[in-house]
Amino acid sequence: MWLRDIQNLQHGTLVDVRNREEYDLNHIPGAVNIPWDIHLYYLDELQELPRPWILFCEEGYRSGLVALSLKALGFEEVYNGGSWRDAAQELDEIEAAA
């Protein structure tokens, strides 16, 4: 999925689901860190964040698991953004085209 295809992308929240150590090494500016393995503990905080929620991690596997989990719980406007590097590059391209 291309990020540019997500409606209201600019009003949503970027959610980095990598662990804290990975996030601290490098991440997309403005992204919120909610580690994939404990994301269920953050449901209250997550619900306060604007949607759509674009989830990403190192390669897209963990973000895919979290997206499936949240959708199974009934959340809508949840997207697997794949790799954080690919997401960062596409966001830069979107911004440059604007």
C-alpha cells in the first residue's frame, strides 16, 4: 500500500511499533512509539491519537501484526505502512510534491 493512497494522511498519526531501543536509534520525526509486543497496553493512549493510524516497523511484519490485531478489535482507519525507511522516503516525496 502506498501512503499517498490513504485518505487524510496528513491528519493521522504515524506509529512506530519497533521496540524502544530501535526507535531511539532512528525514527521518523513526529512518530509515536508504541512497541508491537505490548501495544494492547496502550489502547487508551492510542484511541486519543488522530486517525488514520499508519503503523510501521523495520520491515513491515510487526506493523502488519499490530494492524491485524487492532482491526480485529474493531478499530478502523488502521494501515500497515511497512518499513519505516520506506515510509520516511514516501512522506518526504509527498511533502516535496506539495
